[in-house]
Amino acid sequence: MPRDYKPRSKARRKRQGPPAWMWLLVGLIVGAVASVLVWVKLTTPEPVSQWIGARPDKPPRSASPKKPAERPVVPPYKPRYQFYDDLRHKEVVVPEEQLDRREIAPAVDPTAQYLVQVGSFVRAEDADRMQAELALLGIETRVSKARLGGGKVRYRVQAGPYLGRSALDKARARLKQNGYRDLLVRIIR
């Protein structure tokens, strides 16, 4: 049997399209261009209208001055409610027994010692961070460990003790000025 010595030609595959890395590159370029356009649009200030040329001394006159259209006069709004007047003239009587139950907030005792608690944290690292922030403000603090019910532990950041009212008020004012909320704790001996 005769044999063909010529090698068979392999079937050529047609290209499917551009490779995947090309699509990735095109996508990155399109995204970068879109990002730059958005950034330029958001960061450029609104253009200030500038007059080009000589400014006229007087504004041009129109052929016939127009009078502004008159608006119809709207009467002022009167509410239809009467309870405002009724409440103004009504007297509320509070029984004596209810007056006695109100408690007046205790005044700061000038001879007592006070601590100013600035924070209470679950993690000691958070308490140490706040202590460092307050040290930068010039407020000396200490971190105390408090055990709560259920075996929970809190780390309290406290400033003080302060003996006088003026030192206490200065510390609280400095804390408030820098955005810290505080809690006044009286030391009982």
C-alpha cells in the first residue's frame, strides 16, 4: 500500500479574541480616566464669572421701564386653636406632698476630696490611650481596675484627687473644652 510521506497539516484554530490581560488593561485605563474626571469635577471650584472688556458706567436703559407685578395681599395666618389662650389663664395647683418629694442636687462640699472620672473601658489598652491623651493636655490621671458583678472588669481613667473647688473646676473646664465628658466622684473616708 502506498504511503504518503507529506506531513499532515494541523487544523488551525481561529483566534477567539484579545487575551484576558488585554481586557484587564483596558478596564484599568477606563477606570483611571473615569476616576480622574470625577475627581477633577469634584475638586474644581465653581467658575467665577469675570467681566471681559470695559465695564459701562451706567447700566443700559430699557425702552420702557416695567413696573413689578403687584402681588396679592395675603392676610396673616391666624391659628384656629384656642388652647394656647386657655393654658395661659389656667392655674395648676401642685399638692404639698409632691413638692416635698423633689430632691435638690447636693452642692459640692469645699472640704471634701473629689475624683473626676473621664472614662471607663473594657480593655486596658483603651484606658492607657486615653490616659496618654489627657497627659498631653496637662491633666494627670490614673487607671484603676474595678471589678463589677458577674466577674466583669472595667478600667477607669480618673483624674485627681482634688482638694479645693477651684482646682476641681479648672480640671473639669479643661476637659469640657477639649470635648471630654466627666463624672464627679466624691471620696468618702
